[in-house]
Amino acid sequence: MSQEMTDFRKAEHAEALWTNSMFGGMPAYQVSTIFTGNLLGHVDKVFHLFLPHPSGYIFLCFIGFFILLLCLEIDPWLAIVGALAYGFSSYFFVIIEAGHNSKANAIGYLAPLLGGIILLMRGKHWLGFALTTLFMAMELNANHVQISYYGFMLFGLVFLSYFIIAFKQKTIKAFFIGVGLFIAASLIGVLPNAGNLLATYEYGNYTTRGKTELTMNAAMQTNKGNITSGLDKDYATQWSYGIGETFTFLIPNFKGGPSDAIGRADKDALKNVDPQMREQVGGSSSYFGDQPFTSGPVYIGAIVMLLAFLGLFIIDHPLKWALVSGTLLSVMLAWGKHFMGLTSFLWIMFQATISLERCL
């Protein structure tokens, strides 16, 4: 996708602002334009430990989650174990293999950003403000607004949890001081990314996510329940995670492996197959889940899942239920078209937000 821009950069020693390598052509600044005046790109390399692609993204997941666990006052040695468990969950390898580099980068910065918020709400204002400002800037610099949007949904649950605690303990003033510092840190974090965010917002109105200039024909009218001012529901929920497929968190091949022929994905699986059927079976897909196709299962780890379950009953922490709620919400959102009650509700809320934004 970015090869054309890379070649142009080497030949002309300048940055291309348009590329023909994606879709029907699009602004290059949405793909791989380098802004030398934005120093966050250099900071990003530091958090990647200057490792070559794609190992830098995995290291970012390690160090980001390690910072979060330290903010939660976890013993550093235990935090290292937790960071490794997080970074080695299979999802990061799946999305990197699929080319979703900016998504991996944005997810990596969500964990330390949450850590900064936790410090703010615990009254450690200076350190919390510094971390929140830094990682808000890095989160937005990752340039994956969708992941940032989901992250803020989780942050909302965290703030709600702290508000309930503050209400019970009658420390509302301290709560709003933390919220105020978070807003200030967020605004500062937006500043170095404002140009890119505004350009993305402007460009989005001219893509399939913007308002269409076409009128619906008769065939489309029969399915008008799925047509919106932007993407239709069928497109938006195409990669819905199957409800049963959620068990891959615990059992990696619960719905098979990657979308590849069994003979290539797992040759050992054919050992006990009747020789007369071996070719036919070997050509079948090893994946039988509900997604169109996948690069592999999302496996968190049986031990990690067991410890998380035990933690629900053993650990007493003010954020426990906020994190549990955020986890359940994220799973239900991933179900998409298989859980249309929630999906339709959030879809309506999103469309209302877009309409209000355009009116303003």
C-alpha cells in the first residue's frame, strides 16, 4: 500500500500527498506520509525499542501493559509476567499479519494511557498528568481513530467507577480535579495531532463513510433498513465475531485454525484420514467460524483466563467491575450482527452523534 510513496520519497526526497495504490486513489497522508516536524514519530520509535517491523509493535504491547500494571501498584516482577501474557496473546500477531499496523500501534498505547488516568484519579496528579498527556498524544499519533474511540468507551466506565467511589466516600471535589486534569492532558495531547485529525475528518466526508450523493434504486429500497448516511449495517458488521467463537479465548482451535486449507495449516490432521478422502479433506478450510475469513484464532490463554476468573472472587479493587464491564462490552460489540440489539442501539446513537455534529 505504501510502496509507491516509499519509492517517491527515495527518488524525489519529498513527500507524496496522493497515492494510486489504494482503492481508486486517496490522500497519501492517510497512509504513509512522514511529517518531519512532528517529533512524536521519533518518540514512537523509542517505545518500539528501535526494533525492526513488526517486532516493535509486540514490544510496545509489552512495555505499555507493564506501565499500566505498575500504575495499578502491581509488583514489578509480577508485572513483567502480566505484560508478557498480554503481548503474546495471539490477536496482535493476527492483526499484524493482516497488515493492521496502525491498529496494533493504537492498542499498544491504550494500556499506558489508562495507567495515566488511574494515577490522576488516585491523586498522583503530576505523574498522572505527564503520562496521560504523553500517551494521549501517542495514541492519537497512531492514527487509528476507531481504536481510540473504543478506548474512550472503556475510560468512560473507569471514570464512572471512580465517580461512584467518590460519591460514597464524599470526595467529589478530588474526583473532578482528576477529571479536569484528564481533559487538560487530552487537549494538549490533541495539539500535535490536530492537523492529521482535521484532515481525516475532512477526507472522511468524501469516502464511503460520508453522506452518499447517490439515490437508492428499487432493489436497494427493499433493503433500506440497512442503508444509512454512511456505511450500511451489512458492511459494518461483516466481520462480526461469532458468539461461539468467543471460546477461542480459552481453546485456540475451537473454531479451527486460520482460513487456509487443512493440508497446509495442519498436515498432522490428515494422518488418520482415509487415504481416499485425504485430498478432499486436505483442501477444506481449517476455519469454520462465522467470519468471512481469518488469519488465526484469538487466543488469550487458558492460564490467563483461569487467573482472571479467580480474580473476580479473590481480588478486591475499585476498578475490578469497571474492567469486567469493559471486557464484556467489548466482547458483545465484537459479536456485531449476532447481537443486533446492542449493535443497533449503538448504531442509532452513533448516527445521532454524526447528525448533531453536522448541525453544529
